[in-house]
Amino acid sequence: MLLRTRYLSLDPYVRGRMSDAKSYAAPMEIGDVIVGGTVSEVVESAADGFAPGDTVLSYGGWQEYSLESAGHLRLLDPAAAPVTTALGVLGMPGFTAYAGLLAIGKPQPGETVAVAAATGPVGSAVGQIAKIHGARAIGIAGGEQKVSRLRALGFDAALDRRAPDLAGRLAEAAPDGIDVYFENVGGPVWGTPYCPSSTSSRGYRCADWPPTTTRPRCPRAPIAAGSSWAPCWPRASPCAASSSSSSRPRCSRTSCRT
Ligand SMILES: NC(=O)c1ccc[n+]([C@@H]2O[C@H](COP(=O)([O-])OP(=O)(O)OC[C@H]3O[C@@H](n4cnc5c(N)ncnc54)[C@H](OP(=O)(O)O)[C@@H]3O)[C@@H](O)[C@H]2O)c1
């Protein structure tokens, strides 16, 4: 089938594909079309069920036209929802949030869920799904404009990761601890010493960026991306309300579970 690209998605995983570091997917080669989901219009079709003018979700990448076989496409109904949602809340990012939070995080009414990169398509869905399930939602994002957006989306607390003392502000926003942490970024946010009061706190690591340089001290055990893990915040030692690395609590190996 010949498709014409109408919308394309720039997703964070593209950064990983531009590197030959070990990953779950092969890197792009020089000269390859940049990978990415697209919403495309069918121009020519020899496949049953697809006609010229239809709108499909495709994976044609960053090019104006692509050739695809029907098995790789999902027919979209423009009357059901704006077709761009197939690249967002009704597509891969939305399903990532839905599956990661509900199948692994399993937030319960009254629990506190925290999520980083919270205004993105994954994080914003995580926070809203948490609210639907009766949990408190704390969003962490970069910059005041994004913090305002989080409030508009109904997050109970919204924190700017660029402001000083993220750990202290997080402790204030979650005085009883964090029950579910949905990790979306890696880097300094991931290394912040969260202080959940409950040793049954759960985490879901959805991202690993930067891949190796800023992995926090805790948990020590390697974690597969997209897998569940139990954060190994120390049971006894009080968490320092400081973002400086020297005062971050260290985990004892015995308190880690994977
Ligand atoms: N495992 C899976 O199957 C799967 C599927 C989909 C997505 N993902 C991952 O889920 C995460 C969220 O996806 P998305 O599409 O919703 O992403 P996104 O929000 O559109 O973009 C990533 C966000 O991460 C934050 N960020 C970027 N660089 C950063 C840095 N150096 N330090 C701290 N924060 C930084 C930025 O938000 P702020 O400035 O607001 O912090 C940025 O907007 C991504 O890491 C993506 O790769 C995984």
C-alpha cells in the first residue's frame, strides 16, 4: 500500500535508536529513514479492508510517503476520536501508561502515585488514570508552564524538577510517602531520594535515560526496562530532604527486592 504521511510522532526512544549502545532494538544506520509512528492516508491499496482516502496508524517513519503491508497498519475511525490521538493517548504512549500503571503499579484508592515527565503523553495519562482509580497524583515536570499544565490536568501536586530541593518538596507533597512511582526519565529525577513510608512501595521503570551515567545508587540490582521493580528505599534510615548526592540515603542490599 502507498501511504501519505499526515502526522508523525517524535518519541523519546528515537534518541536510543541513534546510538549503538546495547538496547532492546537495533540502532538506525546512517541513511536510514528516522523511525516513528505516523498517521497516514491511504493513496493506493491492493489490500482488502483498506481503500484510498482511509486513515491508518502506520510506522512509516519520517518521510512524506511510505510503502507498507496491511498487516502493519491499524485502520482509524476519524469519527471515533481525532486521528492524532492514535499517536498519543489512544496509541503506544497511552497504552504504556495504562498497562504500566494498572498491571504493575496497581494503585489503590487513597494511595499516592508519583510520575516524572508528567506532562508528556505517558506521564499525563499516568496521572489521570491514577486519579480515576482514586489515588493522589503527584507530577514532576520541567518548568513553571508545565507545572501549571499539571494543575490544569488535575494533579494533586505539581513539582518543577528544575527548582532547588526537589527531594524536600517531594517529601512535603507526599508526607505519608509514595506508594507507586512511575519512572519516566532517568537522570537526576530518578536519583532523587524519595521517602515512602511503606516498605511495600512499588515502582515501574518506563525509561532509562541517560542509560548508564546517572543511574542512582538504589536499587543496585539491574532492572530490565519496562519491568517492575520494588524500590529499595532504606527501611530505617530517615531520607535526607536534600537533592545533593552526598546526602542521598544508601540502600542496604538486604532491603532491595527485584
Ligand atoms: N517501555 C516502553 O514500552 C515505553 C513506551 C513509551 C514510552 N516510553 C518511555 O516513557 C518515557 C515518557 O515518554 P513520553 O513519550 O511521554 O515522553 P515525553 O514526555 O514526550 O518526553 C520526555 C520528557 O522527559 C523529560 N526529560 C527529557 N530530558 C530530560 C533530562 N535530561 N532530565 C530530566 N528529564 C528530562 C522532559 O520532560 P520534563 O522537562 O517535563 O521533565 C521531556 O519532555 C520516555 O522515556 C519514553 O522513552 C517507554
